[in-house]
Amino acid sequence: MKRLISALTLMASPAMAATGPFFSLQNTNFVVLIAFIGFVALLVYMGVPGKITGMLDARAVQIKSELDEARALRDEAQALLASYEAKQKDVLVQSDRIVAQARDEALAAAQQAKDDLTQSIARRMAAAIDQIGSAEAAAVRQVRQTAVAVAIAAAGDVLARQMTAQGASASIDSAIDQVAAKLH
């Protein structure tokens, strides 16, 4: 530090602009030199360089702590980013799994609906076939009953034309005998 002051003092030597002897109070350059040296000495005496150095050191420590804090925040942010990226990947995997499951369920539901529709159509066809069979059987019965009624009427007409009173009486007696034989 003293070397710095000595170097500054020598650099501040007068430029010989003033006239007369250099070491005279009449010479302004000499007076300025003495004032400068006194000022620098006062600064050194008051400890200003130490205070400036201390302030610079404190500022360096503060900057270092801020840099450390910034590094810690950056590391924390990177960890948080990695965590969010991992969560995003998990969410993407889960959403793909949900979509696949929904697709499988939709296909299963569609197949079940198709099977149910096929069974319903089969039941309706069976019911329609049963109804057709019943209608056919009813039509056959009705035709038979009509045929029997027509045959009885025709037989009655034929018998009535061919029957005489004596034949009718013999026929009635024969029917009574048959009924009596069947009932006993």
C-alpha cells in the first residue's frame, strides 16, 4: 500500500509549469503536491483503504452467497422440472392405458350388443315361427271343423233323402243299443 502511495506521489510530480524554485510555497505545483500527499495520508490514517477493501470483500461475499443461492435455486428448479417431466410421462402412460382400456371396453360392449341383438332376433324369429305354427294349426283345425260340419250336413242330407220312416226307426234302435253296450 505504501508503495502505491509512493508511486502515486511520484506520478503527481509537477510539470515544471510554475516558475521559481520547486520547494517553495510560492510554487502552486508544490502546494498542490503537499495537499495531495496530505489528503492521501489522511485517507490512509482514517483507514479508508481498509474500509473500501472491507466493503469490497463484503460485497464479494454477498455476491458469492447470491450466486450460491442462485445455483441452489437452479438445482431446485431442475429437480422440479425433472419431477414434472416424470409426472408428465406417467400421465401420458396412464392416459394411453385409459384410452386402451376404454377402447377394449367399447369393443367388448359392441360385441355384447351384437350378441344380444343376435339372440333377440333369434328369439323373435322363434316366437314368429311359433305364432305361424299356432295360426297354421288353428287354420287346420278350423278347416277340419268346417269339413266335419260340411260332411255331417251332407251326410244328414243324404241320409234324410235315403231314409224312410222304417229305416229311421231301425237306425235309432241300433244307435241306442250301441250306446247301451258302451255305457255298461
